[in-house]
Amino acid sequence: GISMAYRNQDMDVDFSSFSVFGLSPEFMGKFFDAEESHAQVNAESFSVRGDVYILPFWNVYGLIGKVDVNADIDARFRGIDQCLGVVIGDKCLGDKIEVPEFDLHVPLHLRYDVYGVGTTLSVGYRKFFASLTGTYTVTKLEGSDGEGGSLVTVQPMLGYQMPEYRAQLFVGAEYQGLGDTMDGTVVFGDVEMDYNVGVKVEQWAYLIGFNKQFGKHYNLTGILSAGEDRTAATLNFSYRF
């Protein structure tokens, strides 16, 4: 079969360290407090997937797509209290630079190409079924020649068949293997900025969804997921040959 999927995800991201332009996290920590910084991230994706059943209980697929990421980052600047003259005791004799602590707001918009492969294993008993889906995707930032990142997602689910309605309901969980660090390169005009940031995110979320069959060939699937720091909605429309 072939399918099209749209996903919209919101995340709250906390940080544990910053490193940009090759500067060490220790040096950056003198100016920015990672523990008091955070970001709100929205990611919209559209993908096309082709799949085939190797066995009645084993499906494999490949996908391509696009991801738009909009992030609002509030980085806590520690402030500056620097004496330019002579310090005697706790007094500064001369000029002094004083900048109070504040949040530096940095908006980002990134667009990625996405490629991936995955597989689903399933088993059923009467009207009940269970499935396990795993996907490995790689991303590449548009306009960049460098390598992109990768992501592993896993979705274990339990469901109930309703043959009279040609529909299924299911619940489960979703794992996103984002890891403890995120790195890459962001281009601002003619300037390329390498970054490596430590992040603190919850990798698991709960999910609930449905699948509805229309005629012999069409299916509509909807999934809502929610976790400690993320929510997402996915809509998938497929055609089976």
C-alpha cells in the first residue's frame, strides 16, 4: 500500500549545557545558565510511505518527507559585573561594566528532508490485537551539505477490533530516542554556527488512536499522544492495493 501522513508535535525542552562555534560548555556556562533556559518547539511533518507485507503478521515500509521546525528559545544570560579599573577589597576604583541578568530570546525556523525505514509486527486473538512498530529516520537540513541527525521511534500498542464498523481502537505508548544531546549547524546568511546542546526530555509518551476502513482499499488512522513534555497529533490516509 501507499499512505500519506501529517503530524504536528509541540515540545517543552529544558537544557543542561550550551556549546556554539566550538566554544566549550564550561566557557559558555560563564555567560549563560543552561539550567534556567528552555525552549518551546513545534514540529510539523508531512511524509509519504510505501509498505508491503512480508508475512501476514510482518510489515515493512520506507518513507520520505519534510519537517518544519519552529523553536522559541529563551537562554538565561547570567549578566556581567566587571570592574575595568583597580579592585581594592570589594570596591572598584575606575569604570565598571554592569549588565543585569535577562532572558535572550532566539527564534529559529529550520526545514529538514526526512528519509526512513521501519517495520511492524502484530498478533491477534479473537477481537483483540497487539502490535509493535519501529522506525529509523535520518534528517538533513535543507541547504546544508553536512550530515543530518537520526531518530528511532517505537510504538507498542494494544487494540480492539470492531468488525461490524470495520474499525479498530487502540492504546499504547510512543518512544522517541532523542538522546541527551543535540548537535548540528545552523546557517544565518553567510554565517554557519556549529552547536551542541545538552537537553533534558522525556522519551516516552502515551497514545490513543483509531483506524477506520472505507470500502476495500482506503483507511484513515488518527493518533493522539501526550507525555510529560510533549503532545502530538497524527493523521494518516492510506490506499491498499
